Amino acid sequence: MAKAKAKQERPTPPKKAATKAGDRRADAQPRPAPAVPGAALGIDIGGTGVKAALVDVTTGELLSRRHRVNTPKPSSPDAVIEAVLHVVGLIAAERDLAPDLPVGVGIPGPIKAGKVMTAANIDKRWIGTPAEELLGKALKRRVHAINDADAAGLAEIRFGAGREVAGTVLMLTLGTGIGSGLFVDGQLVPNTEMGHLEWKGRDVELRLSGVAREKRHLRWRAWANEFSAFLARLEILFWPDLIILGGGVSKEMKKYDKWLKSRAPIKPARFLNTSGIVGAAIYASERARAESARPVVLLPVATRADRAAAPGVGRARKA
Ligand code: BGC
């Protein structure tokens, strides 16, 4: 990935590391700033960019710059993992990354037991790829994978437009595809994939995503009318109490919100180009906490005969 061009956004300079007296050579590299408690690494693999930052999961704020490289073409798992290593390397140069730092990665496909199940907007070789395992090996850390729209929704639910909203919240991300994140009283219902509902004979994301709107040369008014009709169908199925719009299209909401219609209120996402990163980091930290909190169950001490009959009995194991 040496050639990958890193685009650094939100240039909040990292705090300067203290320089030891003996270290004052003109060419001395600044040392990364020390690790922060409550931090997690968030990585967002998208159809156009691979982005990452260190995140304060107690506030949703970034603790490092947001680093981005273009998604490699073709976006095979190997090439994308190289890109991930590159952006994580840029963060590591800025901030100490503790060995037990939770690492979350958002991926544009449903994730079951750490594996990517479909790949509509990324190379087909991702289908069936054990993403958590491969990225974990490459980064030499425990990695937790989550669908990208579920991650974006989690950021909004914990710290953004969906914070403390009771009932059913539906997050829709409108970018290359349409992603969905469904939450009931703050709990995620994972992998809802509403972008693949049929709409006028095709997957709705092929007609109404941000990219599809441009391809179809739809003006905002026409797009908003058709999108409102699609929202009406979603409302019949899920009866959300709040709809949050994210992705590129949500940045332009002023241009079309007068034509949007829905029963539930619609709000733009608070996190724009950082929602996937922040949500992936929150997910990893919540999963890591749940894994470490799982009680150790001591099974009854077994005799040699018991063990021969049922190997594993009598040993401590995670519940
Ligand atoms: C994928 C979803 C993803 C969405 C947005 C869809 O094509 O199937 O998993 O969330 O694109 O990236």
C-alpha cells in the first residue's frame, strides 16, 4: 500500500509527545501520544473509501485524525486488508494503540459469526470471507465486524440523532447503496438489508441510493417524491418512531426536505463522514466488554469414568 494516498480530514493535530533531553535530534520522529482509556479503533470499509480513526467511545469524539484511502479496485479481501493496514499504521504513528484496544470494522454486507454473507457493492470475493479472522490475523488483534449501516445507526443511537429515543428507530444510509439499521429501545436488530427490498422491479438501492439518483439524473423533488413512497412502504412494515437519514444524501437535506413525507419524524444523521467509524468502534468496545464479563462456569468435578464418557466435563469454560 506504499502508493496509497492518504487523505487526512479533520486535521486536529495530535498532542506532541514529551521529548526526552537525549532525544533532541532535529530528525527525531515525534512519539505517538499515549493510549487513552475508553478508546477503540473504528474502521469503515466502504465502496469508495477505507476510513479509520481512534474513537472515544464514551463521547463518540475522534481521538486521532480520520484517515482515508480510496477503496482499491478490484476491492478483493487481500487488497482491502492492505488498505486497512495502511490507515491503521497512520493512526499508530499518531497515537499509542494499546494491545487490548477493541477494534471494530464496518463492512457493506450482512455479517454472521464474523463472516461476510453478500457483497452487492464490494468485490464478490468477500462473500463467505471470515472477515473478523482475516483482519484479526493481519492486525494481530481481536477484531469485531459489523454491517456498515448497523454501525452508522449505532453511532446515532448512542450519541447522535437517535440518542435516548424510545421505541423503533430506523437508520437509512444513502450512498453507493442503501443500508439500514433497525433499533428497538436502543437494541440493534442486525443485518436488516432494506436496500434490497424490491422497488418497481429492482432492488430499491439501484433506484434510490445517492449514486442511483445521480445515474438516473433525478432532480431532488422527483427523488424525494419517489423516496417518500418507498418510506411509506417501510412504515407499513416496521412502524418506526423515528427515521434517521445518513450517507451523502443526508448532507443535502435542505434541498429536498420540503418534499419528503412520512408518518414518523425524519432527522438527518449527526455523524456524517465519521458515523461508520464511530459506530464500529462502539460495537467493538461493547462486544469486548460483553466477552470479558461473561461469567466462568465451573462444572462439577468429574471422576475419571465421567470424563471418559463425556470429554470436557469438569473443566472451567466460558458460559
Ligand atoms: C449492502 C448492505 C449495506 C449497504 C450500504 C448494500 O448493498 O447489502 O449490507 O449496508 O449496501 O453500504
